[in-house]
Amino acid sequence: MPWDTGSNPAPGANSTHRGAIGAIASAIAEMRPYARWTIETDPELADYARWALRRYRPSTVERDLRVLRRLKREGILDREEAAFMRWVEALQVTFQTKHVFATSYLRWLRFRGIRPSPELIGFYRDLDRMRERRLAKIPSYEVAKAVIASMRECQSRNFYALILETGLRFGEAYALRWDQVDWENRRLIMEKSEKRSEGSYLPLSDAAIQILRDQQRYTANQPFVFSVSRRNLVRTLARAKARVNLPGAELVNAKNLRHLFATRWYAMTRDLVLVQRLLRHRSLLTTQRYVHMITTSREFDVRVLDQSEVEAIKLLLSQGYDVALQSGRRVYLRRAKI
């Protein structure tokens, strides 16, 4: 659903089935520094904090509360959506900051059980398209393989190797069950979730099959493929990066391993739709962000507009331009030359 912007689940929120006591203890330890939010002077914001901490990361909740407090001071929070959109449009800030305000406001509506109007959803999508897209930095495939190879034979090593071979998200790999592995057809059966509108199948390479076969030594008689704790996964990766003295080793993490999977597939096939299906993105625009990562040098057609020229910016975006930078009131858009 377009109004569901909860892309950052709170640590432990999706692992109640992985040992309830351990998950609850971990969540409490993570959220303890933020307990002050539950005694907010404003009862409504206190209720929102308790609700949000069960769904999003503490840092996300902290940012939301800053936004909601400002909206409350401005008298915008309890007014109609049109008033919020006019107020955001009048702000003298970057599109990125406006996008943050809109994201927090949508979460607030979700908390109150209010379905946002099509106008608000369109407004949010426009901001998302106009905000600056920072190009991600990822390590080389060789460096990522070296970091994983430096780990001793253990579940953590298999965990990160499987992400590199399949493009699974961290949470998907962590919650993977053996009954999702279709050995006969060499594929993973992926289920519907918040980030996927429907279930799908993910093909398994020879390397991925071998990783799963090796993992059976540890958890063949358990429902979940991996039984290692999240803390151990993070610690093992940190130690491996410290041992590998190679440029870019510090960039190796679960998210960037997924990025590497995407860029390798695009480099081999040049099929963006196929990569979208493998990554299970709802929008092809999300998948397009990976294209730049395999490009060593390109020439761009650059346009510079004032922030107030919203319609002109939208027109350029529809023509294939991306917002590369916003400095003050100037918006820099670019499109690769063919």
C-alpha cells in the first residue's frame, strides 16, 4: 500500500518466532535510551512513540517526533491534509527535507488509522522523485568475496555468502525457513510482505545450493535456515572487515551485498526488468538506482533550475532526468547522454 512507509522495522520486531524471550530482551535493551519518549508531555505524541517503537528503528522514531512536534507548534498536525501540503510547499528547505516531513506525516496518519487521500499520495511521490539521489558506494565483488572468505566456517559465513548469491534482504535471510527451499526446482519460495505486494520465486545458483547444503550441517533439524543471533552476525562481519586489509572492505554489509548481486546481474543481462524481479522491487524506478554502479565514466546533460520551478522540474523528471544535487535554491538535474 502506498501510504505504508514503514521501511525500517525496529530491531527484533520480525523475530518473535525466533525465541520470544531473547527477542524481547534485545528490543528492550535497544530501546531503553528512548524510554523518555513514553513519558512525553503531549499524550498523543507519547502514544505515537509507543506505537512507532514497535514498528520502526529508534532513530526513525526520534526523527518523526521532531517533525511532529514542529507540526504541532505550527498548528498543522490536526488540520486537513491540504493545509499540510500548502505548508510544506512554502517551506524554504530542500526537497529532501520536505520528503522527510511528508514521510513522518504519513506515518502519523497511519498511527491514527486515517487513509491518506490520493492528492497527498501524489504529493509524496512528487517529493520522492524531486529529492536528491545520493549515489551509493559499494565495494567490488572481489573485496566482498575476500571479506566473506576471511570468516571461519560458521553460520555467519554462510549467511553473508547466501545474500551475495541471492540478493536477499537481511531480514529475509534471517527469517528464511527450510520449507521455503525448493530443492527440486532450485529456487526459494518468497512470501508476501510489506515490501512486496505478492509472493515470488527466487532462482538458486550452484553456489547458493552449495551454501544451503553446507548450512544443513548446523540447522537441518530446525525450522529456520539460520539460528545464529543478529549480534553474532554483526560482530563476525566487523571482525572479518578488520582482518581484510583491502580498500573498500569497510563498505561490505548486508545491504551492499544485495547491491552487488543486482549490479552483477544487470552487467550480465542488461535487463532491468529481470533485475527488478530478482530484487522483488515494486517500482522499476527503485531498480534504476543500481545502473550507475556498473558505469565507470559517462557524459551527462545537466540542467540547473530554481527550486520554485516545480512544473519544469517534473517535466525534466518525466524525460529521464534525475535530481543529482540541490544547493540552496538551485536544483541540478542530469541525464546520461546516449
